Amino acid sequence: MQPHLLHPLPDERGYFGEFGGSFIPPELQSVMDAIEAAYREVREDAAFLAELSRLFRDYVGRPSPIFHARNLSEACGSPIYLKREDLNHTGAHKINHCLGEALLAKRLGKKKLIAETGAGQHGVALATAAALVRLECDIYMGEVDIRKEHPNVVRMRILGANVVPVTHGRKTLKEAVDAAFAAYMKDPVNQIYCIGSVVGPHPFPMMVRDFQSIIGREAKERFAEMTGGLPDDVVACVGGGSNAMGIFTAFLDDAAVALHGVEPAGRGLDQPGEHAATLSRGKPGVMHGFRSYMLQEADGSPSPVYSVASGLDYPSVGPQHSYLHDLGRVNYAVIDDDEAIDAFFRLSRQEGIIPAIESAHAVAHACKLAGAHKGCRILVNLSGRGDKDIDFVMAHYGARYGIGSPLG
């Protein structure tokens, strides 16, 4: 599980170029230093890695397959392949780093895992990992997302997690992060904040990336077996950016492979507060303990953001994404709500796969690439399944797509 990247990143202070670092109170820095030291130890520890590998295989169901979506490919004009992270236990890529963080927490002697969640996938995955390693678990979730992602809220509670409603601000992901950080600060000794993406103070952007890098390693090997080569394009949605870094990492040194991160344009990039396209419309700033691109007001405070996909509804982005954006190694595009929902139904009806709305952003962009570059081979990280979204989609978009009442 060696860190890989345009080399070696992050540096010893946790920076990817000018992005990253650790902007936290001194009393918390010593705790972060202990987490970093423990992580650097376990990633070289054969017993830890063997246990994580066993859980990936026997518990998560890895390796996740690659599926050639032939019907979608024919409709869009180029071969499209899906890395099926939606088939993981808990239904998304989030379980990859949650297991790693939970095992690390156990080794550190922590008693409780705490975290934020937007779409609920990170919350479900962490609640699952907490049950497995027998630790307490508190999940902070905005009231808007609690209503929107009700199936995942139920799952977290069944798994034994305490779901803490966040009632301030827009009551979505950014506020959930605020609340989780505040709770963590009250007792950083007995708790560990298991950050849900490649964001936050060092070492979390590095640590989450490394746990997620199994996606790219598997994808590269299996795609070569299936096709005899590499994909022309790799596509993933980007909110904080963990699923994208998970698959991009294996291809960063392959110059012939174009990498595409897809941000949420929401209701339109021309409407402040109605999108979450951080890299497309943001500028560098500091939030939640790290420096990265962020959507911000004139005074530097985070701007309100929105996306139909709760998991992408965040005003910053992982610092490595900011570095890769400025380096020009990854192309960052946008997909709006309507395009994402259309891709949600398109994949459902053409391939029998209901994607998470977050993942549907990547599918939508892949279809655009397929039409614009005929014959290119496109690999999409299908980061999660859409079980969590079906009630919301039914209520808000069912009539548009010809779905009547479930009772007839």
C-alpha cells in the first residue's frame, strides 16, 4: 500500500504543492501527529495489511469487477466500462477507507469513531466498520440530508450508530463537517474523527487516498486483462474527491490516459450558491484544517453550495485534486442536476444498474466524451449504487420519467 504519485506526495508537512497542510489548534496537532505516526507504521506492518486484505476480500467482496456496458456504449458511440464499486458491501467505495480507519483506531486504543456524512454512504460504511471492530460510532448529518437519504439513515441506526442531526446553516454536508469537528475537539484522545474523503488536515488526504488506491490498482490490472491495454479516459465524480483519487492514483504516470474529474454544476454555474463546482469556480483558501480550492465569499468564508447529489455538496475539495488541477494532469468538468438525473435513468434503463446520483455525474460526462471522441475506451468509476436515492428521485423526478405512484 505504498503511496504513489508524481513523487513523493504529500511532502513531510502534508502538502501537495501549495495545497494541504494542517491548519488546526496546537492541542489537536499532537493528536494528528500521533495518527500520522501510527498510520506510517501500519502501512508497513505485514499483519495489519494482511488483516485489511482479508477484510477487503472476504467482507467487502473485492476485487470489484469491471463491466463493459455494451448497451450504453452503443447508445453513446464509444466503449464505456464501469468499475463496479457499487457492488461492495455497503454499496459504495467508502467502505475501503472506513475499514482502514477503523482498524487504525482500534490499534490506537480509541473508543469511538465519529464522522460526517452527506449522502449517507460514508456514514453507513463507518457504522459498519464500527460494528465489526466493536467501537462506538457517532455520525453527524445535516437535517436536509437526513430527509433526503432516509434509507441510509435507517441503515446507520440499525448498525448501532448514533445519527446526530445538524440543524444550523444549510443543514447539509459542510455543516455536518463543522459539527463533527466541534465534537472531535471535545475529546480527541478517546475519539477519532474518521474523515470521509481526501480532505481535512494532514495526514487524512494521504491516508484516505492510500486506502482508496485499491480501486485503481484493481482497475488497471483487470482492464488490461479485458482489453489488452489501458483506457483512453478515466472518469470519476468529485466532491471531496476520494473515489476519484482512488482510481486516478494508478494512472497518474500513464500520460496516454486522460483523467476527468466531474464536479456538480447543480442548478447552474451562473447562480452563486446553487452549485458546488469548487475547482471550476473557486480559489485557494483554508477550511476544515487544510488549504485547497474552495468556493468562498469576499471575506474568505465558505460560500453556500448545492447539488442534487448530497455527497458532492461541499464547498472545498481534496488538496491533491487542487494540485492536479493546477498541474493540468486532470481535466475537471461539470455536470448539472438535470444531466445527472438523466444519466441516472439512462444507466438504469439501458444496463439495469441504478447508480448513486453522485456516480451518475461521472456517467453523464462519460457519455459526452463517448460522443465527442468516437472509439475512445472510457473507464468510469461507478462509486456507489442508488438504493439510497430512489425515494428522492421518485418524489422529484418520477413524473418526468414516466413513473407513477408505487401503489399504481
